[in-house]
Amino acid sequence: MEALDALLTRRSVRTYTDEPVADATIHDLLRAAMHAPSACNQQPWHFVVVRERDQLNAVAGVLPFGKMILHAPLAIVVCADLKAEVCRGYWVQDCAAATENLLLAAHALGLGAVWVHMLWRDSAGPLRDRLGLPEHIRTLALVPIGYAVEPPGIKDRYRPERVHRNRWE
């Protein structure tokens, strides 16, 4: 799949088949995520790969908008290590870029995925014990991943009225 095609056709997928995601595919997803741009090249990201059904169900139980995890064969939690920060405060942007790379890689590999919001102050507290997160680790997103039950529809999202040239006019 060409890069521009992947960007224009990726959509959030919330329903998955039972087919497991191969270890080699998970490796490729994580490799793509770790190739994201990073402020000061700090690369603060860490990833918790969740495949066990009991653990997926438990995680779904504490996330108000994560019920699709109940049917996903895989979820990847995108985290940041605050001890790795070189440019303080940029871990959110770094992990967001890694999450987008993860979503695009999943699409390019024929998988469906969706970004579930987990910004630390809102929803990661209940997950600390469940995932064994140290105190200096923050979470940004959880990405359920699997083979889509049916491919999502494609719609052009380009809006020329939202483009401003040289000035807001």
C-alpha cells in the first residue's frame, strides 16, 4: 500500500474477527510506531502488548470508551517514560505520533484498529495495577487491533473551507 493511499483510506475499526495477530505482525506494528518523530529525539515511548483474553476483558472493564476491546484479539497501550524526557512536556506529542504510526501500519498490514483515549489524568489510574505500570510511566492511548469484520467505508474528508492561505480570511 502506498503511503498516501494508507493515509486517505485508514478508518477507525471497532469490530474484529477472532483471528489472532501473528507475532511477526506485532513486531512490524511496534517497529513502525517507534519510527515516529520525537522531540529532541527523546523517544520516550513504551508499549504494553495485551493478548490474553482475561487481561483484554479487564482493561475493557475500566475504560468507559473501550468496549470494543472485548472482541479484539490484541491491544497495544502506548505509554511514556517520564524519566526518558529530554525536552520536558513533549511526551504527549511523541506518543501521539507513535500512535498514528501504529494505526497507519495496522491499516497497511490489512488490520483494523482504533485509537482509544487514555490520557493519564483521565483514565489510566485504574489501569496502573492491572498493567503493572511504574509511577513514572504515563499512558496516552490504547489501540485495539484485529482483522475487521467488514471493511469500513471510505469518505473523502478534505474540506477546502478549512484551508486558509497566508491569513485567516
